[in-house]
Amino acid sequence: MKQKLGQGLVDLGNGAWGWIAHSGSWGWSNAGLIADHEASLLVDTLFDLPLTAQMLKAMRDAEPRAKKIATVVNTHANGDHCHGNQLIEGAEIIATHASAEEMEEVTPELLAEIMRDAREDPTDAGRFLRYCFDAFDFEGIRHTPPTRTFERELTVKVGDKDVHLIEVGPAHTKGDMLVHVPADRVVFTGDILFIGGTPIMWAGPVQRWIDACRRIEAMDVDYVVPGHGPIVDRAGAGLVRGYLEYVRDEAKVRYDAGMSAFDAARDIPLKEYAEWTDSERIVVTVDRLYAELSGRPSSSSVLDLFARMADVFDFE
């Protein structure tokens, strides 16, 4: 697997740019810019307003066409990919219909309230939430939802470039999409890909995610910009697919043996994936896999799952 090293704004050529966070861990997400002629499109905003403003300044300093971004695409509903939307005033904001609905479930205002409570919570669950999200400022963010939604596929123009928006969720979340720019030989994957970090399946089914990885592997692209981690080539999708297939198969063995989802998550050996960051996320993925296997929705809330991740997290 080839990587294109770099943090901050990375020039991919032909008016395509990646914004790469210094870390691929909780909340530190990537984004992208597509420009042609006088037009520009932003792929994702960031987790809070200061981070998004920093990214926009770098883009506008390097790429004059970024001074007027007409279109924002949110690859999915997680706040680290959409909570900066309000800073792109007047832009059309595009997401899948499922993502737009999911954005209403955890708004920035709700997340700010959760973190205020977490800062007063002496338990490991509160401590873990602070570990994940204390670096971000959720106060004063205004929920800014999509203004246009679609299902399955949509092609938009940026100058003369076709930008293909491809719905591949539910997978990581309920409405994930890929952003493919054939003219630039690049695809922005959102959180379908975590490179060097452990994927987390909030929605599923797992086969949809595996199929999305295979779709990326089949693309004729030079650059794959993941939701988290460094820029890679198509082989990066194969690594994520391998993890999902491995955890799926190991979870099935333990489900059939009558083991609980939490015990199964703690029991599955990580093997070659032990070096990936945020290994505690396996707790969430196995919970969702058990729900698939049982044919019933998971009864675990997001806060329940963070508490369980705290139980396996090494705070040392």
C-alpha cells in the first residue's frame, strides 16, 4: 500500500486537495477540496468551528477558488464531518437522505450538553468521553443541516469536472457516501476507511461496508482520502475490508457459542490489527454484529457503548 505523506493541506494536483488531520483518532477527521475554473466544492467540514476555520484559511490561502465555496458535501452524519457547516455561508449542503435524518439525532447542541455532563462525571465513562472529545469546542455551534439530499447516486459539476456522489450506507453510519472525482483520479471515502485506526460500525450491516470497500478497490484512482488517517491508494480499502471480515467471522463463532457481545469483543484476538489505534471500538462493532446475527435491533445506546469502551480502555 502506497501512502502520500503529509498533514494539513495536501496538494493532489489538478485542483484537488486533501485536508489531513495530525491524528486519525477520535474526532480528528480529514476533508477535501475540489476546484475547477472558478468553482469549488468542499468535502466535509470538521468537528468544531476553530478547526474548520483553520482549514478554510489554509485552503483559501493556497487555492484562490476556495474563497467562494458554492457546495459542501457531508459524507455522513458524524459531527467530525459536518459540525463546521455553518462557516460556509450561502453554500448548498448535500448529503444522503439517510445522513440528513441521522444528523438530527446527535446535534452539536446535544454533544455540547453531553460533554458538559462528562466533565462532571467521575466514572471511567466520563473520563473516556473527556479523553475522546475534550480537545474540541462544541459550544456555540449551530446545527446546520443539508439543504439538498439524494438516494443512491448523484453527479454534480465543479467547473467541467464531474463529481460522483455514491451512497454506500448504511455501513459505518446510516447514510455513508463516497465522493469520486474521475478527472482527478481521487476518491474521498468519509469513514468507510480508517487508515491505521480501528473502524467502528455504528449502523451496519457489515456486508454493506465490505461491499463499499470492494467498490473502492475496483476504482481507477491514484489517491484515496480516508475519513481518518493518511492518504493511500486502493489497497487501503483492502486492509479495512480484511478487518471487518475478520471481526465478523470471529464474532459469529462467539455468538454461536452463547458468549455475550461484550465478552466476545474482549475475547477476540486482535492479531495484526493490534497496532491500530482505538482498538476499544471493537466493542461497538461486535454489538452491532450481534444485533445482525439475532435479527433484532441493538438495545445499546451510544452512551452505553461509550461506557463499555471505557471498561476496556487502558487509561495508563
